[in-house]
Amino acid sequence: MSQNDKKGFTDSKMFIRAIKDSFIKLSPKTQSKNPVMLLVYISAIMTTLLWIVSLFGIKDVDSGYTLAIAVILWFTVLFANFAEAIAEGRGKAQADALRASKKDVQARKLSSENERENVTLVSSATLKKGDIVIVSAGEMIPSDGEIIVGAASVDESAITGESAPVIREAGGDKSAVTGGTTVLSDEIIVSVTNNPGESFLDKMISMVEGAARKKTPNEIALQIFLIALSIIFILVTLSLYTYSAFSAQQKGIENPTSVTTLVALLVCLAPTTIGALLSAIGIAGMSRLNKSNVLAMSGRAIEAAGDVDILMLDKTGTITLGNRSATEFIPVSGVDVKELARTAQLSSLADETPEGRSVVILAKEKFDIREVTLTDKNVKFIPFTATTRMSGIDYDGDEIRKGAADSIKKYITENGGEYPAECDSIVKEIASKGGTPLVVAKNKKVQGVIYLKDIIKQGVKEKFADLRKMGIKTIMITGDNPLTAAAIAAEAGVDDFLAEATPEGKLAMIRDYQSKGHLVAMTGDGTNDAPALAQADVAVAMNSGTQAAKEAGNMVDLDSSPTKLIDIVRIGKQLLMTRGSLTTFSIANDVAKYFAIIPALFTGLYPGLSALNIMGLQSPQSAVLSAIIYNALIIIALIPLALKGVKYREITAGKLLSRNLLIYGVGGLIAPFIFIKLIDMLLVVMGVC
């Protein structure tokens, strides 16, 4: 991530850029996109015209007062523009950094994957979907694509900001590569998956700078509500002017309520605070996702994340560490446990898988058994195959095998040996605990069982407990058998699980929950995940995954970390919390301003209203000026909260509503009384009113 993105509101360059953008956004076309602030914009133009007309003697109030109102209204518009511009600034800074990483490089295009000699040098900008290129160590990948031949270490820091290289290879769920990243080792052949201008980097640039951002359904609904409130206040203001004029005529006095004052009153009563910050809140929510290295394809997905009540997570890499580890050696009767450990270690010497290495390490740590020297022995390694489902070693005249229980049983019985019933009992007990049993045999006799266990990630159980408090149900997806899946689910603390998961099973489960009114989030990286991702309300595809998965998802995790789904839900909920909190504050503000201003305005017509002037404001003019100054300044004061978001708390919707009403509702009622009075006192001291 760029330094500008980290500094945010305090970065001077971004601050200056936002000020310039605030004036650029004064164009009518831009202002028309925010109906509430359009009302303020029109009011600023109107009071400016009233001031100009007053210079020629046509006025119903002092010219200086009209000018003051006009200036404050223009500042109110500028402050709203500034809030949006400073929120956009983070995305623009990141977009600039991404543009800098987007380079037109020479690509080595092949006519086919089998004809490496027939190479044509072309510009990366001319590559089309379906073209095949070859990329060697030290070269930049010219375009987004899928590796169809080879494997390589790739530096993706230009995209993710992470310095550690990653492995990308053909034929799996880690085959996708991104244009602009660099191959560090080996050589790969890539099939281009995008046409010019449609690369993932192009989409990122458009999204992070807000160019492709669309208002979400909740945002549109809230804006309609704010427009309705504004229309009501327009009618109220017009009624007040008519009533004031009628009352003044009845009393035979000049109408004390000017058009300028009522325009200012309208702006104060309209929900300008949330109207000014609404866009900034949405942009900042997307920015927070970008800072977490998640690219949202739509604002709708972020909002949906905030309302999600079902989380479907892969077991491997999300709930567990991803690799099973040997935790115990369990011998059968008559076999010493140390002898079993020695045999198990020998059987794993050629096994370079994490599970195999864990067997060697466990034997070292538990029994201080060191790896033997094989140079002078008659050694033959037996590799694991999908057919035999076992591996081993022929060493110094001994035949050692390690593998699945049924495979070892078949191997022993077919060679005239006896498979002990005790071993079956050990295997069943390990499976019932969610572990994986590997049976070890020496010279066609069972010595015991290695207990392989999925290691649950630290803190995962607590996270799931927090999600449960929020009303979110967690479901583990795994290819394990139901018995193993149930044990791991219980240890991890998830609410449910889908064992022996298939693409059809995942899709059916999502549809079932959605038919019952739930919002479902899911993460995936393979082509077989694409149908379920396309169906899920929040679908997070891994950047390292297949193109099909990324196209099916509405979010892409650039770090390819399945645990990111939990963070996405938190960011979505924080966005909704922020919008709800500031809306509550804004409406409460308007109620307070109404009771602060109206008594001061109409005391001249109805002296009895002075009893309601509990703040003791100096005069009607000072009351209006104080209120409208407060109305402008509160926007600036709330910008940091709109950008950062309210503090995330894992509480239910009911408790959240109560908290909003207590803090932002009561706070919104009290703040105007305090600060309008302080501003009024300051205006009096300065001799303005």
C-alpha cells in the first residue's frame, strides 16, 4: 500500500489535492448528484443574488447579514465537497501507485504452447484474450492470465504490497497470474485471459479511485429519505414565511422574518450533516477494504457483508493451518513405542510433504531419534501413488510401509500376513477425534499407527464465538468424511459443517439458506467453487485462484487469505454502523437546531416565545448566524469519524440501536445547544451581532 494511503487525512499532499477538488466539485453537474447538498448549493446561489440585489437598495435585511449567510452557505457546500474529496484522495493515491506499476512491456508471444521456438516480440498492450506468452525469470508478466505450462515463484508486491514471493503453477487452483507482477524463478507459459483495457489492474485502478463506484441500495434508500425530509422542511419554511407575513400584517408591523433568514433556517433544518457525509462514508468503506487488500467489485457487496448472517468457510487454510501434523505414535501390543517411532521416521525420510516431515520431527523431539545415514545401505524408496495409497522404504533388508489403514491391510493380507483387530480399533478412535490415521508396517507386520491431526488456528474458536454473538452462523466446508468433519467442527467451534463437499453440495446449501431469507458469504479459489461463488451474496475469490472463480466473485482478496472473509464482514458492518450512527446524530441535530432557532426568530411577533429561548441567544440574527455556522463546522468535525468509521463492536442489532440512540442520538440533541450558544457569545463579543 502507498504511504499516502497510510497517512490518510494527515497527509499534506492529499489535503491540498482535496481542497482543489472541493472547488472543482462546485460544478452544477457534480452537485446534482447529491440532492440534499444541491439544496444548500441553490440556497448559496440565492443568498448571493439577494446580497447583490441588496447593494442596489432592494433588500429586506441588512446587506452584511445577507453576505454573511451567503459566505457560510458556500463554505457548507465546500466542506461537503472536501469530505468527499478527502475520502476519494486515499483511493486516488493508491490508483496513482498502481498506474506507476502498469508498464507496457515486451511480451514473447507463442503461436502455441508446444512451439517455444516460434517466438514473436509484441507490445503487452496488443495482447488479446487467448494469446499465449512465455515468461522467464526476471521478466514481468505482460497481462493477466492462467499458467498452462510450468511453475514459478512470482513477486506480486506491486499488486498486494506483500514482499514475500508466491508460487504459481499450472493445473491447480493457484494458476492465475496478474499482469505487472514479476517472475523470480523458472519459466512459465501463460494463456492471456483479458483483452486490452480489461485487465485486473485496470479494474483495480477504476475501483480504488472511485470512478466505478455506484450508490448501494441502502445508500439510495437513505438518500430518498433525506430528500423527503428536505422537501418537508421546504414546505415548513414556506409555511413559516407565510404565517409570519400574515401575523405581521394582523399586528400592523413589518414582517421581521426575511427571505435570507428563512433560507438559512431551511439549510439548518435540512439533514445537511449526513447529506454532506453520506458519499464520504461509502467511499471510505471501500477504501478500508482496499487497505485490507480486498477489491470489491460493487458497493452492494460491502453492504451485503454488513448484513451477512451465514459464513461458509473452507476448513483448510481458514480454520486449520492447512497441513496435518503428526502428534502421537500409537503402537499395537508387543511393539515398543520408540521402535514404532524409529520405523515411522524411516518410512517418512523420502516424504517431502508437510505431513511426512512432521513425522520425522516428532520422532526427533519425542524420542531423540536422529535421521540415519543411508549412503551405505541397500535403500529403495517406495513413492506414494494414488493407486497404492501408501509409501515407504526398503532399508537394510527391512520392508517398511506407511499408508491408509485399508491399503496397509490389503498389502499385509495379500502377502500372507495378519492384520490385528487392535489396529482397527486404534484407527477408528483416531478418526472419531477428527484425526487422520496412518498405519505403519515392518516386514508385513503392523507396528502401530501415526496420529495426524489438523491443527486449529489460534484464536479461531474465539472469533467464531464473537460472530455467534452477532447472530452470524458459521459453516465449515471440507472434503473430509462426516466423522472427521464433525470432530474438527466441534474443536473449532463452528455451528455447522458440510462434509465431503462437492460443487453441487455447496450450491444447494447456499440456495437453501437464501430461500429462508439469509444472506450468505463464501470464499473460494477453484473453478469448482465458481457456481457457489456466483450464487452467494458476498463471494470472495482468491487472487491466486482460477479466472473462473475471480469472475464469479464480487470481491477479490489480493492476499489470497481465506480468513479475510471475517475481516470483510467486520468492515461491512462497520460501514453500516457508521452510516446509522451519523444519520442518528444528524437527525437529532436538526431537532435541536429547530428548538434553538424558532423561538429566537419569532419572539418579535410573539413575545411569549421568549420563554422557550432557553439558550438565551442574543437576537434572531445571532441565532441564525450561530446555527448556520455550527451547521457548517459540524461537517468538518465529523469527517475523521466518517473516514475512520465508528468503532466496531460485536453486538446484536438491538444493542447497537440502543447504543446509537444513547451516544449519537442524545449527543446530537445536546451538541447544538452547547456550540450554538458558544458561537452566539463569540459573535456578540466580536460585535458582529
